[in-house]
Amino acid sequence: MALNPIDKSWSTNKKDIKYVNRDFTSLKQALIEFTKTYFANTNSDFSDASPGMMFIEQAAYVGDVLSYYTDAQLKESFINIASNYSNILTHAQNFGYVPKISRPATTTLTVYQTVPSNNGEPDFNYCVKIKAGMQIQSQSNSGVTFITEDVVDFTDANGRTVSVLTTDTTGTPQLYLLTKTVKAISANVVTETFPLGTFTPNPTFNIVDSNFIKIISVTDNANTYYEVPYLAQEMVYVKQPNASIYDSTLAGNSDVTPYTLKLVKTNRRFTTRVIDVDTVQLRFGAASETTADEMIVPNTKNVGLGLNNSINRLDASFDPSNFLKTSTYGIAPSGIGNTLTVTYLSGGGISSNVKSNDLRKITGIDFDEELLSFSNISLPTYQQSKASIAVDNLIPATGGRGIETLDEIRENAIANYASQNRCVTASDYEVRALSLDPSFGSIAKVYVEQDSSADITPTQNILRDPAARAQFVAFTKSLVGLSEADTKIAIDTFLQSKGTVNSNNNPFAINMYTLGYDSNGNLTQLNDATKNNLKTYLNEYRLITDAVNILDGFIINIGVNFQITVYSNYNKSAVVLACVQAVTNYFDINNRKINQPINLSELELELANVEGVASVPSVEIINIAQDGYSLYTYDIKAATQNKIVYPSMDPSIFELKFPNTDIKGRAL
């Protein structure tokens, strides 16, 4: 009704309307009460068969349906209470999380090869090099195939074991058996092609595969496209071999770090989205390869430099949406006659979790023979060595499963959104560093703390710097023969000349202490190639104000001496051996962290729980610093308080390097 701003009598005729009713029954009752109150003289028949009741029930029905869809749409707007699968997928990917359609099972394969004997010694000239991607079929399930992720290089002595396979009548070895291990996943390499045509901004291509794992490569006839989390990201990681042609300095560590990590700027990129339980969509940019950005956005070339003889288009209009069509958001593949080739991994699932000794049938293998020289070997014998390749999984394959449940997608998406792929806390940096792909270098231990270099004394500075330590040792040797007072003055002068690590302390700097494993599984310092890869990797996740100092952690090698008493009905030697194994398990380096103390009470309890042990009179931790060990000495006795052996102030880790010789037990 039209309102007269002067006449306010309408306010006295305002009807009482209830807004809390939402279902059919309550809406119907509210409409009946409303009709009785305001239309008593118009309708008084509220029986089920009356025409008036028909209109009331129709209105209540419409209200109930509208209320339901309003509630449902509101509920679907929040990922934590949404129930529609498509909506949950959309929410998750808007949070930056791409759900997993399938997850592959993983295992470690043992690869075998034979080589002939040369004067009783293995002839390593016949070692082969197997490219990544070797295919092994399951014996229990012919539909499950595993592929190797890395190269198996028998020419590399690291990780290679050698044993005699056959001998002649005199006992002289004829064939040697070489073994190596390699990671494998349950997957097949699948290639799918899509015909391209005329240019279309933001083209999409769907891959329909309920066992989709991940994209390997996307190419058109002449270009490679890179996967990014969002189209605005211009920098992508590129994996290149750690060879001397790229960097001769880092190539010296290629046996441990076979690849280097590089950041490359590219406008050929795409994103992936899961749009159904069996469909993954690839989406590309909106720019045309044939249209330069200068033609569609304002710049000095198409607006003018403001000079008298330049073209002036300052009054020309530019469509603001043109910025979305530049190469900033990527180039769209196009071209009549061109083809987009997508290579991806397919497999996984529950059925891929096969038992041990099930992966023995090689269905595909490719050898790397580019650098092989046949001048010193027999070709038939080399062919026999190639034919001798065999594999086996000594441990079961685990981890294979299908698509994530709705609850898993919700929780993973919320966690991903909270982290924003940025390192903020010390734990963020530790997890991110440990997530570095092993092909760029294996990182075993990480410890992060705030940098306090401004407070470091000259003595601590020398302890942190290997070169400075060597200089200090050489300097102290030259002081032999001086008096105690002169020696003290000389050392103080030397320390003061070294200054501090960094007089300009950055309050946002952090120190990341890292350690890796050598070929024997013992702790060692990371090589320069691995540190360089870690630096490149972290640079994309750290805050712009953060500075990360990648340092070497300190290794303190220890030994364990213990005494036990044994029950009379047990063999003392057998019980001591069992105790040695218990100590070995307690100090398993895979379960220890940097700056983790040693609880002697826990160790005593481990020994006391060994069958046959009556009591544990003593347990002693000693420091071992000599050739073959870490040369850092540590006063274990001074660092022990209330049966807790504390690590040093500088981040360090206790390592029991050689359990067979460094554990000494005695039964009383």
C-alpha cells in the first residue's frame, strides 16, 4: 500500500506476523490463526475439505519448501557441515587443497644382478644401470603393477652389496650376486591426447580415471606446461640432473644428490581440480600466444611517452578485464592440428597392498647405456648380466587406498587453509625441510631455533665454523713452550680477532640445523648440493622478513657400558646379547631427534624388561671421539643430572654409530 508521509495511521493497522515457523505443520497452524484473527468475517470454515484450507495448505507447502532450500543452501556454504560431494570438493579446492582420487601402495624392492668373476674378484665392468620406471607385476593380482621411482645404478658402490653366487670345483668364485634397493609405487603410466583448435581463453580438459594419482607431464607439439596451485603463480620448480654441465662444483655430490632444484619463470602453466570421484580437470590460462600483452593493456608503447612526436592515446579506453587476458595468468594451448598430450600415473587402491615376495615378475625394463663402453667387456657376457636382473619385495606394499572420505577432505582442507603453505612456526620449517624430495638430497634430522648470533662469543663462533676450528687447533699447537700467562694472552688475542658470527643480528632470522644419512645409515653433514636445493625449496615458503641460516648439526658419538645380573636358570651370554639388542633398539637413530636427551632410567627399564634379567646395577654412557667417529668431544658426566644426559647448548644429537662394538655388556 502507498504510504503518505504525513498520514501515519497505517502503523496502527500493522498485522502480527510470526517469523519463527519453518515447517509445514507450524506454517499451516500460523496461517489458520492469522486467518481467524484478521479475516474472521471472510472465512470461518477450516475443515480439511474446505476451499480456504486448500489455499492455506498450499501456502504452507510453498513456505516449507522454501525454508528447506534456504537452510540447505546455507548449510552447503560451510565446508564443516556441507554434505553434497560436489560442494565439499569446491570448498576444499577454494581452500587450496586438491583431494586425492587414489593413493598408491609403496614398498622397497630388492634388485639383483650377477656379474662374472675376474681372477676371483667381481668384475664391475658388467654392472648395469636401470632407468626409473621399471615395471613389476603382482603375482597374486595380475591387474596390479608397480613401477620404480629412481634409477638403479649397480655401477655405484653406495648401497650395493656383493656376495658369491657360484664357485667352481676349487672353490674359486665364478659368479657374484649384486643387490640394491629402490622405492616402487603401484602405478601405470597412462598417456591421453586432446585435439586443439582455435584459441579459447581458459580451456579445460577432463581426465576420466577412477585410479588417477598425479600428472607427470603435459605437452603440446612443441611446448611443456607446468602444474601450479593457482594460475597467477609464475615461478615453478624444475628438476635437472646434478651434472657438471650445469654446475661443476655441485656435481661432485651427484652420487648422494642426483638432482638439483631450480626455480624457473614460465607462462605455460595449468591447474588441476577434482570435479568428481573419477574426473580431474586441467585448466589453462587466458592469454593467446599470438597476441602480445602490449596490445591489450596500457603501457608506454600503446599510450605514448608524452613527447611531441609520439602517439598520444591517453584518452583511449581500455577494458579492465583485459588484464585477465595477459600472460600473467598463463597461456592457453591452441592451434589447429596441434595436440595436447597428458601423461599421468594411474593405479593404487586397496588392491595394491600386496604381501611380501609378491613382486617378482618384470614386465618392462629399460637400461641406460649411453655412457657404456664395450671395449673392455664381452657383449654376450654383458647380455647375460642384463638377463640376470631379478626383483623381489621383501616387505609388504602398504599405503594403497581409494578416494578420500568426505570427513578426510574436510579436515585436510581446513588444515591446508590454516597453514596457507607458509612457514611460520619452527615446526612448519622442520616439516617443510623434511618434505624435500629425496632425489634432491636426503635430509634425516632438522632442528630450528631463533638465531641469537649477536650473543655468540668468539669461542662459540670458532666452535661453529669448521675452518675456524682448524685454524684454532693449528694456532694452539704453535704455542708449545710459552708460559701459562703468555699462552692465555695469545689465545685471548686470537679469539678477539675472530669477532662474532654476525654483529648485525636479524631479529627475524632462524637457524636450521640439518643432518643426513650416509650410505651406511649413519649421520653425516649435508653436502653443498643438498643445502642449495633446500635453500631453493624453502625460499618459496618462508616469510619475506625471515632469514634462514642452514647450518650443520653437531653429532656426539656415544658408547654404552652396562652390567646386569641374570637369573640362575638363564644363559648369561644369551641374555647379554638380548640386552645389547634392546640398547640398539633404544638408540635407533631413526627414532631420535636433535637436542633429545638420554633418559638413563628409561634405558635401565628397557634392560630390566629383557627376559632373564634380574637387576641392572649400572648403565654408563661414554663419549667416543676418534677416527671413524665424530671428532666432537663431550663431557657426558658433567651433562648428566638426575639420570638425564642433556645435549649441548649448540643443537646436537647423540648417535650410537656402531652398536656391535660400542655396546659393552657384562653379566655379574
